[in-house]
Amino acid sequence: MSAIEVQALSVRVGAKRLLEDVSFSVAQGETIAVIGPNGAGKSTLLRTLSGELGASDGAVLLKGRAPQAWHPRDLALRRAVLSQNITVTFPFTVAEVVRMGAGERRGKAIDAMADAALAAVDLPGFRDRIIGTLSGGEQQRVHFARVMVQLACGEAEHGPGILLLDEPTASLDLRHQLDLVSVAKQCAARGTTTIAIVHDLNLAALMAERIIVLGHGRIAADGPPAATINDAMLSAVFGVTAAVGRMPDAGVPFVLPHRAEKSRAH
Amino acid sequence: MNDTIAGNAGAPPLGARLRALLTGPLLFPALLLLLAIVAIGAMVVGGAGIPLHRVPAALGLTQPIDAAMTERDRLVLLSVRLPRIAMAVVIGAMLASSGAIMQGLFRNPLADPALVGVSSGGALAAATTIVIGDRLTVQAIPLPFAILPIAAFLGSLVTTGVLQRLAMRGRATSIAIFLLAGLAIAALANAGIGLLVFVADDRQLRDITFWLLGSLGGATWEKVALIAPFLAVLLAAVPFIGRGLDLLVLGEAEAFHMGVAVERLKRISIVLIAAMTGAAVAFAGVIGFIGIVVPHLLRIVIGPGHRRLLPASACLGATLLLAADTAARTIAAPAEVPIGVLTALVGAPFFLVLLLRQRGLAGL
């Protein structure tokens, strides 16, 4: 059974068609980057996969069941989500926020798990800081650590889980972007299925073994980085002219955009 | 950074250990002790002075020295002061904890049922019941005693529901829209109350004024017995909503991602807020700012986790309202300062300070 099945998915809000006839299937342990221009439906897709939004037509299945068919508590043990721009109004400490990922579980094991997660995002020693006093990138890493704890708790009970990331590297510096990629790869090695929205095409190519390109709510391309990231796709979907090169060792493509194309069919 | 690492090396100083004890395992004993001290103070002071050494005899704990005086003390304590103390404790606990729940639900440290019109909604419903109910009932059959609390509860429930609809559109809760919507709702409710004042007769007018200014003057054991179950329900609900409210702090979507049944949590919270506020308004009128001051002070001391914040708010809210009520009936004795006026006098400047300090966060 595949970890995620998306079958002829359409999502409409009012008269707006956000996603149209999207189908793909994700095997357990796959890492997928979703790319596409603004308004292509990337966030809608992620919110539908997470269970926040329902399908207007078609179906989404996580481990064989629609997200809405799970109780939120059981769903949380099988898929974890990292959103963007989370603000914490009240003065919770970093450790408290990270431990939120563990739900009702308490004790030394959870504390150790939280400490390990904080070390993995390069924030050891931040435990007792109030989260609101950290920089945007640091807060984002705290939330990533919280999501890692949630994923680990779920995987301990139900085996490899699903990790959904909405622009996880948006406010991170270069080094921490690469750190995050390596943590995601460790998860994949354990069997975690990962779907990440990534804006940086180079990072997407580096991180994922498969890339789904969305344009105008439809899938424009789906395949390994070398097959999806090319001149034709960049021109058709993003409306840019770019130089596409290959990194010498692995043949991973990289993109240097240099001109926006004048006439874009919108 | 280095400080926190180095600080773990030696034993913490005595002050820090005491602080850790008071904010940790000794928090509730300390809060209850404080409440007990204020309660004893409230028994002793007042129009008919009962010195501390006469209290045990009046309560029947020791043998009376002067039978007549003890009998008089006993009457004052049991039928006037103790019900009023109990009322202040229950209502203070409800005001503070409903404030804490509301702040958690709206992710807004400035939310307070009295400030954003929930109390006004309850008061409007109660005032409507007083005026219109009077015209509907035949002289011989007075309105049932419990109808006012029920009306106040429903009024508060409708107001909270409307506020939630207005302030929680889309994914983000706008703090500015929330406060402004609350302001508009409060203005609307107050206009309705003004209209009722206009058509009310003298007796109704006196009753309505009671709702607007707030008073614990009419406390009886019957009323305490009616209102206490509301508080019991709230305290029983804490374990079920505490974690959810913690996770809701990150946002509704994030709480759902972490396994919270968000819609159910919101419904339970709204009913609790409305029930607490409605019951408090029904028996004591509109009393503001307890719901904002108490949780805020406690968050500084014990942190924002709701499983401890809610019961701690109940304890400290009880203590604060009891102290305020004792002041209200003694500073201008034999007259009574309306308690809503007193809490606003102290609470409003506090709120302003809070608003200024939170300005960056509120995005106003």
C-alpha cells in the first residue's frame, strides 16, 4: 500500500478552482518536493493532504484512509505538519513548545527526545528561552524540532509516518537549510514519507528524489529532478528563461534564472 | 546563553529554590492560604465590627464568653458576611478563569469577557428580562428565580458566538478586529440597555443599575448554591481543555495537526466562557478586569500552560474579588462603592500598561 494516494483531486473554494484533477501516488519512504509559481495550488495541496481542507472531488488517502476519517488524535500519530509563520502569543519556553509535539506523553524519555530534536536543529541550550524572543529563523527551527518529536512519537507506535513541510527553509540561512535537508534525509532513511513545498529549485533538486511541478492547479510535471527541472518547464510553468546546469558528481540540476519572459499566458 | 549553562553547576540560591517551590508543588497551597487570609479579613471588617478573637465563638468553634454578643456576631457572619464571601469567591474564580479561557481561545492576552461585550450581552438579556418579563407576568405569579441567570447565560452565549464569528474569519485571528468587534458589540448591548433604562419604571431602573455597576450586596446562601455548580463544571473541564488550549496557542491549523479536535474544543470553551460570565453577571452584574489582570499576573509567575493556569486563576481571582469586595463595602462605609467601578478603577490602568507593552505583538 502506498503511503499517500491522491486520486483525481479537485479543490474549489467558492467559484475559485484551486486544484484540478490532481493524481499521484507516493510510496513509503519517498521524498517529494512540490514546486510551482505563486498561486499554483501548492499550499492548497499540502492543506488537503494534512486534512485541513476537504476534497471537492476525487480523494486523498493517507495510509489508505481519508484524513477526515481519522480522529485528529490518531491522524496526528501518522502525519506531522510544519506550517509557515507560526506566532506564539503567550510566553511558552522553547522546551515547552517542542514537548507539545509529544501530546500527553511526559517523562524523562520525552525530555531526552526534545533535547535531541533541539540539538538536531542546532539549538542546544535554548530550552528555557521564551520562544517569542528568538529570531524568525530560530523559531522556525524550534517548530521543526517540535514536528520531529511528534513524528518520532507517532513512528514509535505506528511505524514510519508522513511528514508534510510548507516551505521549511523559507527563513533559514544557507547552513541551516542544508541541515534541514540532511535531517529530512535521515527521516527518509528510516522510512518516513516526506512531501515538502520548496521555493528554491536548487534546494528542491538537492533534497528530493522526485519533484511534482504544479501550475494553475494542475500537475505540470512529475518525476526525478533531472527529468523535471529543464528549460522547457521553467519557461512554460514559471515564465522565466534560465540556465540549467548539472552538478558534476551526482548530476543534480541547478538553476540560474536570468530573465522573466515578457508575454505570459495567465 | 552561558549563564544558563553555568547556572546548573552549583546549587541554586535559597531565593530561587523558594521561588521554584512556590511556583511548583506549593503553588496551590500558597494560593489557598492567601485566599484564607483574605477571607478571615473579610469576616472581621465591616459595619458591624467583629474582632478576630470573637470569630471562633461566633462560628461555634469555641464556647461563647458573652452569649448575646456571640448570637449577634453569629447572625452577621452566617447570614450576611459568609454568603457574601462565598459569592465573591465563586464569582471571582469564574471571572478570572473565564478570562483565561477566552485569552487562550482567541490567542490574545487582552481578551476579557467584560471588555469585549460578553458581560454586556448578558446584562442586556437580564435587563430585557426584567423590563419585558415584568409586563408579561401577572402580579400573582412572579418570574421564577432562575430565569435571570438563564437569560444572562443565553445573552453571553450569543455574544461570544457572534464575536467568534467576527474575529476568527479565515485562518488568522486579528487582534485589532477582535477588540474592535468586541467594542462594537459592547456598544450595541449598552445601547439596548440604555433603551430599556428609558422605558423602565423606578423599581426596574434600580434593578438594571445593579447589573451595570456590579454588586455582591444581595448575596444569600440560595444564590451561592445556584451558582457554585457552574464553577464545579469549569474546574472539572480543565483537564479536558487545558492541553488543547496550549496547542491552540500555535494556531488552529497547528493544533489540528497535533491532534486536537479544534471545533469541539472551541465549542466547549465558548459554552464555558458564556456560562461563567452569564452566571457571574446574573448574580453580581458586570465586573470587569478581574479576567484580564489575574491570568496575566499568573502567566508571569507560573508560565502560560493552561492546565495550571486555569485552576490557579480561579484561586487568585477568588482572592482578588474578595479583597475588592471587602474594600468596596468598607472604604465609604456605611455606603458601598459599586464593585464594578472599583475593579475598573484599578484594572483599566493595568490594561493600558499591558496594551502599550504588547503593542508590537498586537500589530495595532
